[in-house]
Amino acid sequence: MTTKPTFTQHDPSRVIRADRGTEITAKSWQTEAPKRMLMNNLDPEVAERPEDLVVYGGTGRAARSWEAYDAIVRTLDDLEDDETLLIQSGKPVGVMRTHEWAPRVLIANSNLVGDWANWEHFRKLESEGLMMYGQMTAGSWIYIATQGILQGTYETFGAIARKRYNGTLAGTLTITGGCGGMGGAQPLSVTLNGGACLIIDVDKTRLDRRKSKRYLDEVETDIDTALAKVIEAKKNKQALSVGLVGNAAEVLPMILDRPEAAEVDIVTDQTSAHDPLSYLPIGVSVDDWHEEAEQDAEKFTIRAEESMAKHVQAMVEFQDRGAEVFDYGNSIRDEARKAGYERAFEFPGFVPAYIRPLFCEGLGPFRWVALSGDPKDIEVTDKALKELFPENEHLHNWLDAANEYVEFEGLPARICWLGYKERQQAGLLFNQLVAEGKISAPIVIGRDHLDSGSVASPYRETESMLDGTDAVADWPLLNAMVNTSSGATWVSIHHGGGVGIGRSIHAGQVSVADGTELAAKKLARLLTNDPGMGVIRHVDAGYDRASEVAEERGMRVPMIPELDKRDEESAAQ
């Protein structure tokens, strides 16, 4: 009879850091890579609460327990190149004999059957050690700290600048909340686009951490001082970010009642509103936060939702006064609706407002990590990408900005947005650089789950789809199966990331450019097919731009006669 495994989620004695260099303990780089990336997710430079296995986003974990973590590492060290490790909500449950093209790891996190897909049932299972919340890139081992969301946030604020402010945020003031693992990208994204930013967070340590990493310029505890600084910066068209210690649900209504409200141009939010237990209600101190949430989760949830209603009401009233207001995908509007605020959905989500045209081209986050730990390897890839795409000025500007402002946290990494028929070019180039010894060790290539064809999330990525298919989850499942069939090194299917249990299904993929011919074959297929899913998804939904891209770039779509053509170039790869 098997005994129930020990279950430890908190161990302050554990300090994890990924190995560096070219010596490996696993049997190949294809298994050394997921091991190092799992470890990198729990590096104290990367994770929010590594002692609890929490990477970011409230309770997004890399592994279910420390016992499960140890078993994953032990198994990856022993795994053969024709075996696949199965991970069920952060726990290794089996090893199967597959083949060399199959993923080395398959991951499923937080997935619940529809009628049971709610926080209450999930938390019961979690408390018994039967499940964990994987967020998006926490439980799929491809989180690269704040830089991972920085470029997408930069793209979003850039799109706002183009839409409304003549291409620059200079002379504008953005107010937002939440400076944690995701929201911490906001201040630098605003300043890189030329604007002034006031970002509110209840936890001063988060603001101080972002300042130490140069994502945030200044931290203030006094609202008068903070507002004076950002308004002066706006008037001078100076790029400046100021963090204010406070609760956004209190501070935003307070600003509305002041003359300074007239200076506010853009309002958004990235507090951890997706999980009411990770959102601090008005009247609860930071010191008492987790104890009160644990003592009575139901009461705490109600208080959090009531505070979110006040928070969202202030956002709506800023929009009434002419500000550009948008939801940045944390489901705060739905939490406000639950609390009875009827105008909660009067401002849009960021994807339908700014990003969907990019998704129609298969554009989305392309991230890579130097397994060597050597920043020089990232320098080589940055230079090589510029040479590969010499006319992409936007890409060049981003890479230059990242080189100047982004401090590596954990293993050196980079991210940029590339589209269909671009990503595989970059992947093959990186593989060639490894083969030629111009990069000292293999490169891991992955992406956020927030991508053009890998998610069903009606309050975020698939909000307001043209054909009304916001909640159709077939697409991320197809995406995961295609990536599994196309040579990914590890593939994941998660539920709830970013917006909370019951609100999304999403898939991730990661591959390893190890310089081999086999890796080149896999990368060519995987990095073509993965963003290709985004184009197909938007063709099917009726977006003209997606159909144009499909025709221009040789994609086959059987139900559309003019697109039902074989792509001879891809077939030859």
C-alpha cells in the first residue's frame, strides 16, 4: 500500500539558484535545461516568495511542495532522451517512454472540470496538497522576472501613445496600482515611452525592490509629494516614475476629489485582483493580511471585492472625465461586478483596445535565456537579432532600451515580440550560434502564455472576439497538442493564470537550441507552428488582417478556398 507523500510548502532554509556554465549533471541539455529553468524560477532574484515555492502572482508556484521539487530535479537528472516526465499540478507523477521528438516534460497545472472550476474547490484541494496554482510561467518554468512582462507592457503603452498621443507619452501622466511580479513592469514601460507614472502599492518592499532594479525611479509615502513630482514631470515632458505606498482602492478616489485629477491622462491597474485573497482590502494592514485571509477566506473575499468595486468605480469616473482607462488583465472588473458595481465593464481590456491587431499577425512574446549564466551570450543574441531584422526599427529600439535599463535577475534573459515566420528565423539563428561556439552554452527559447493563439481568457486575451468565441478553449488545447507534436522540449496546459480560477485556459511551450541538427529541425517546426496557431485562430474569428497574413505567408486554412494551399517552403523544412 502506498503512503501519502510528505507535504512541505514553506522552508526558509532552501535557497535555490540555477547552475551556470557548461558542465551538466543531467544526461543531456534537453533535460538540463528544464532543471535549470525550474531552479531559476525559484532564484531569490526572480521569485517573490521562493521559500514558499511562490514565483509571482499571489500563489503562482513552480512546484507543489519541496518534496515534489526534489523529486522533479532528481528525475530530470536521470531522464533519457526518449523519456517524458509528467507533472500534475507541480508534482511528478510518472515517466513514460516516448521518443526523441517528444517533449522531455509535459505539465498540467490547476485544471478543473467546469462545474468545479472555482476558487473554493481549488483551495480545498490546494490545502490538502492535491493541487497548486501554476499562474502562467511560474508552473511552466519560463518566468524571467519582471523583464518577462516588461516588453509586452512597453508594447501596450506604446500602442496607447500611437492611438491617442501622437506616438509618445511625453507630457502625459499615468496612474496605476500594483508593483509586484507583473505590475512591476509598468513604471519603466511608461517612462520608456516618455511619460510620467504614479504607481500605488500597499507593500513598500515591492516598490523598494523595483527601485533597486531601476524599474522605478522614486518611492514616496506622502501623496502630496508624490503627486507634485509626477505632475511637474508631466509639465516638463520628463520621463519619471514615482511609487506611492498606499491602497489603490483608497488613493484613486482620493485623487478624484483633488484638483490634480485634471492632470491624469491614463489609468490602469495590475494589483493581484485575480485572486481576492491576494488583494488587500481597505482597513486591513499589510502585517495582518495573510493571517486574516487564512482565518476566514470567505469574509476576506467579500471585503476584497467591496474594495475592488471602489477601485473600479474610481477608474470609471476617471474615464468619465476623459482619461484613457483600461483593464490590464487581472479580472478586477469582474470582481467589482460581483460586489454589485454595475458599471464595472464600461472600460475595455488591453487586448481588444490595443493588442489584437498584433495578435492577427502572430506577433507575441518571444523570450530566451542563456543557460550558461553569462550575460555576454545575451549580448551576442541581441546583436544577431538586429542583423537578422535590419529594417525592424521598433525591435532595435526595444533591444537598445533593454540593454540600457534592464538588469538581469537570475539567469540572463531577453524578450522581444516577433511574429509568424519570424520566430523560427530567430530560433534557428540562435541554434547556429551555439553550434559555432559563438554562444558558450545552449539557449532556452520560450514565451509567455499570453500569446496570439495559446489562450482562452474572456476577460483578457480573447475578450470581445469578433465572432463571439471569447470562451472557446479548444484553441489553447490545440496549441499545446501542436507544440507537443512539433518538437518542444516541454509543454504546459494551465487553468486560471493571470485572471483566476474559472476564467482561462492557456498553454505554454519551451524549446532548447543546443546546436544540434535535431534541435534545428524541431525549432523550425515548433517556432513556425506555435505563432501560426495565433494567425489561424484570428482567421477563423473573421479578422481580415489575419487572413491577409495567412495568404502573404503561405498558411493553409482548409475552409477558406483562397487559403487552402500547401506551404511548400514549410513542407521542405
